[in-house]
Amino acid sequence: MNFKNRIIIITGASSGIGAHAAEVISKLGGSVVITGRNQDNLKRTVEKCEGETFPIIADVNNEEDRSKIIKQTLEKYGKIDVLVNNAGIGSRGTILDTKMETFDSMMNTNVRSVFHLTQLAAPHLIESKGNVVNVASFVGMRPIPGNLSYGMSKAALDYFTKCVALELAPMGVRVNSVNPGIILTEFQKRIGMNEESYDSFLQQIQNKTPIGRVGTVAEISQAIAFLACNEASSFITGVTLSVDGGLKIIAP
């Protein structure tokens, strides 16, 4: 895979999957525009990348910041080749206990921001014959109790991926999503798990996963890079690629 002379925007790149994807794509020759809210964490991502890396402090929930990401990228590079919509949040909750502000926050971050940022980038992706990679989740593909609003947001993201793929294909733009399973990041802890419950959770997942383990950020990053690379995946669009060790194919 080769991203030489390609400009790639990656949102939520201050940690986890986004940070590692930036590292991988930069080592494959891409000029990477990374966004996030935490300046120190973004700086750490820059230090791990090779070649041209351009950090933009931005919150994808802020409409002005979304416009800023596109504007500053174009001012610096004059084009956009790939948009990786990775920024997202999670929460636990059922129909009985999910607060409406939690639901609204989930949909705003995981769906509305992706819609708008893709809308802003689309004319420039048409010009470059570029592509979009959305980071969804296997939870959007199969019901998981206790993940209602999060799962809904990721299911909506999959639908968005397929619809926009159809709309932009005639203009030479591909749109795909990567749907991770359970990955070793801080995600579960950020939504409320302590060390003990997290260790128990990982053991349960390992026991249920056909491959017998949880995934790594490196495995998701490579999948993102594959879909983002025109040479590697030029005939792929509208795909929701499960990278979950087989979780999606087994019964809940």
C-alpha cells in the first residue's frame, strides 16, 4: 500500500485507533491531517508519525470546527484525498435507563458530525477521486443488550456508508466502513468499566470470539489503510468490513 502524495484527514486521532491509523498511513507515505480535542495527545501522535503530519485542534461536535478542519487542510495542501471518520463516543444503557441527553450526544458525535464533515469534504473528494472510510462497530450489526444508543448510532453510520457510496460512486468516490469488534483500547474504561470489570469483560469476549482473543488497534489500522488505498481497494465501495474475530457471525 502506498499513500505517496495523498492527503488524509483522520478525526479522533489523539488516541486509540485514530492515532495508530495516522501512524500507519504516515509510514506508507501519506501526508496526514490529524484532529482531536487534546493538544498534548495530538502532539504524541505527531511524534510517532513519519513524514508530513498536520495537527488541528478541533471538536467534531462543533460546526465551526468541522468547517475549520476542511478549510485548514485545503489552505495547507490544496486538496483532500481521504477522509477517515474515526472520532466517536460510547455509553452503556438500555431503553429503561438511557437519558435523552446521552442519546442526543451519541447521535450528534457518531452520526451528525460524520454527515456534516463528509458533506463538506465531498466536493474536494470528487475532484481528487478520493474516498471515505468510516469507523463503525460490530455492535451496529448485531443487537447487544446494554448498548442501545451506541448501537443505534453505529447502525446509522453503516446505512450512511452504503447510501453515500451509491450517491458518490458515479463521481469516482468510494465510501466504506470498518466495523471493529472488541479492541484493546481505553474505550471500555472511558464508558465506565473499572479494572476488575474490564478484565472480566475481556475474558468473556475471548471465550465467545471464534478466533479466541480480542483485537488490536494495529489490526483495525491496517483495515482502514486497506480501504483508504486506491491501489489496494479500487473496486470496493459500500462495504461494511467486520474486523471482529468472527463475533458478528455467532449468535448473541
